[in-house]
Amino acid sequence: MKIKYLGHAGFYIEDGDFKALIDPFLSGNPKAKASVDEFDDINYIFVTHGHGDHLGDTVEIAKKTSASVITNFEISLYLGEQNVTTHPMHIGGRTKFDFGTVKMTTALHGSGIQTPNGIIYGGNPCGFIIERNGKKIYHAGDTGLTLDMKLLEDENIDLAILPIGGNFTMDVDDAIRAVDFIKPKKVVPIHYGTFPVIEASPEAFKNKVINAEVIILKVNGEYTYICLNLPTKRYNHID
């Protein structure tokens, strides 16, 4: 399973015929190095909430690839009106797909969708636990620290993807507490440095996390798992 960081909170995941995006904010993202044109073969898109820096280029990519968008019910309605195929879920739901299993988790944030006619209701923000071939990836979405994260310890998360930028989400210190709650094997910090208001130090986060391996990915950096729970350390990191 290859996991590629697209900047901000965006990821590309590939494992065999499973090719997915999470929060594909590419156009208008000052840190993104990939473009919409690079994604012609996508099966699924995961959208954590309706804000433009997460919904991003979902509509354009979904239309050209016929990808199914997994998101909350309200965003699914919005996307459906634009002829995008969706699979609606809501908090706590766990569903089997052809590629594996998805559970939608709680996130403390907003989800309003900006449109030319004003902001429309985007339902509850969320995170995702994506399980495939015995590996579990938890993308927290945009969230503050919540005690609900303690429940995720029982999920045996292999890789947690957590925001650290503060202001709109957890900061470094709260993200460190989140790691203690979740107890993942590995963690990737996200949602920092894209804009001045969310400047944060991933190195400070890494230096303070005790019970998990912190992987700091550069934009377009990759991390690859192999099967049988034996990870290979093939990733581009910040020294």
C-alpha cells in the first residue's frame, strides 16, 4: 500500500486496483506540487468535510474518473446535484466496500460549503478509518482533541494522520495527546504550514511523541507498507 502526501491534508493511496484520494485540495493550494491532470485513474475519493481546502478538486476529479466519493450524507446530496457518484455515511458507520472496510469517525470542526450563492450546510465533519489487507489508516480530518479518540485505541491503528497546525485544528501539544489516546504504530502530521496562521513544527511534534514512530512526509513524499504487517521504510522525509 503506497501512501503519497499531496500537501495540507491531502493524500493519494494506491494498493493494487485500489486508487483513492483523501481531501484533494490541489488547485489554489500553495504547497501542492501535484495537479488535477495527474489523476486520471481514481476509484474512490474520501472527503472529511465541506471546507474548500478539503473538498478541493473533488468534483472535477470525480467527474473525469467516475470515482465514487465517500463522505457524509449532506455533502453527498450537494455532490449528487453535480452528477457526482457518492456513497453517503455518517459518524460511527462502518461499511464494507470492494476494497476493504471504512468507518466514519467523529471530528470537532465545521463543514460549511462555500458556493456562489453563499454557504450551505455541509453536515458533520468526520475522519475515516480505512482498512485494507489487514492495515488500518486513520485520517482524522480537521479536528480538535477529543476524548472520543481514546476509543480508537481498540481499533489497532497502523498509521494515524493527524493535524498539528493549531488555530483551526489541534496544535502540536494536543496532537501529542491524541497519539497517546489512539496509540497508533505510526503517525504522520498534517495541516500545517500551508498558510501563515497554521505554521507549526513537525520536528517538535516528532521529538515529543514517545510511543509511536513519527513520519514527516515532504509534499509528494511517499510511504509504503508491504503485507503481513511488515512495513518498509520507503518514504521521503524531512531531516
